[in-house]
Amino acid sequence: MTRKKLTAPDIVNKKARGEKIIMLTAYDASFARMVDQSGADIILVGDSLGMVILGYDSTVPVTMDEMLHHAKAVRRGAGEAFVVGDMPFLSYQVSPHEAIGNAGRFMKEAGCDAVKLEGGEEVAAIVQALVRAGIPVMGHIGLTPQTAGQLGGYKVQGRDVDSARDLLSAARALEAAGAFAVVLECLPDRLAKVISQAITIPTIGIGAGVDCDGQVLVTHDLLGMFEKFVPSFVKNYAQLAPQMKEALASFRREVVDGVFPDPEHSFTMQLEVEKLLAAAGGGTDADEE
Ligand code: KIV
């Protein structure tokens, strides 16, 4: 299926038309191809790759070079899909100059269509600078994993009046700064609904209820491939990890038992060649026939 290449304004227009936006993560070309073929609107090269792929305990250690390496692979598999590169911790907070340099690498070196960064009012000036430089930006508020320590851990945000008000202001600040969409992570569903109604750019929820303008999940979570930690908001649409482990164990068993590779998965030679080899001194199966 070839699809029209989406742009940031197309994604904003989907909200105006009341069409849900589908975003999924991918970290390599083969997953990007599958996600694209599933009909998702946006492929996010999330810094969650630090935990899912690289084995870190959080997203904090992820570097620009690691993100670019994976973003390039995703771009190669993603066809015409809209690809968003997730800016890693401290790649955008230091100065607008550095933020533009790093975001520019996602666009120029990895072929991303946009970048995502975490934070509200405190990053609004950075978002504005990126947008002015011609780089589409997706915001991310609520539970922001890069600063989860400051938030007291991986917890639902916006449960009291003050923090709910702060999150609404954060969403408005990102919209005013020129972001084309904003991820709402781990918010009460009523708050996510209020924010979604208060801004004209789409909200993309993860653990934020059904009233967001779109939804995102980490693909490995959705497929049941990442067993180390499964947040309660994740729905497993498949349970692949047990099946994958069983398949790997079967391979091991069959090799140990001499069952694999069987003739169907081996290459045979013409009888004449076997006879020639036998004549040259090597015993072959042809000797036995
Ligand atoms: O890094 C990531 O995968 C994300 C999504 C969970 C929104 O930021």
C-alpha cells in the first residue's frame, strides 16, 4: 500500500476533521516497515530505545549518536511514513543554538520529518527557536521520563489542582511556541480531555484516556515483547515474548538432536557432482545410493 507522505499540517488537520492519530515507536528498519504497513500515521524513534533496546535503566544515558543510528535505520524501513526523532536528555535544554544543531542532525542526517522533546513552559523558547529554524516540533508533557526523578518517579501527573493547571498552561505554551502536536503521558483521562479541548494542535495520549486526539504505545509493549516492566496503561495486543523464547528453545533442541537442518533446509548437489567428488577421494552420500 503506497500512502501519501504526511506533513505536520496534515497531522494538525486530522484533529480538525476529528480523525484519530496513530503513533507507534520503531527503532530499526524491520519494525519501521511493519509499523508503516499497519497504517500508523507517525513512527516515533523514541528515546525509550535506551531501555527497550540498549538495556539502560532509564532514558537519561541515551546519546544523540545512538538516537541518530536508530533513526537512520527507521528511515530506511519507514517508506513514506512521517518519522519523529526523539531528542535525548540534554540535547536541547542547554541552549537554542545547541537544540537547533541537534534537531537539525535528525532532519539532515537521519531524514526525520520532525523532532519531539519533553517539557512545557521551560522549553517553550527552545520550541520557538526550532520552529523558526524550520523544524517541526512535537511536545511531550505529563510524565516526562527524562526528568522522572524530579517528578518523584514514574507516576501519574496532574492529579491535584495546581499540577493540573500547570499541565494545561504547559500545553498552551507549547501550542503558542509553534509545536504541531503534544504527547500527554500518564494524566487522568478528564484532564487529558480538557487539555485536548483547550488547544487546537492534536494531543497524542499514552496512559491519558480515550479523549486524546491520538494514541501512542511503545510497539514492543503492545506486542508483549518487553517483559522487564509493563506499565498498567499498556494493552498487550499479542504476547510474543513467550512464543519467541519457545521458538529459540526449539531451534536449540533440534540442533542438539541433529534434526535441524533437515533436507528441506539444506542444499543438495547433482548426483554427477557427488560421483565426481567421490572419485576425487571424498566419501559422499552418492556412495550409499
Ligand atoms: O520514548 C518514547 O517511546 C516516548 C513515547 C512513549 C511517547 O516518548
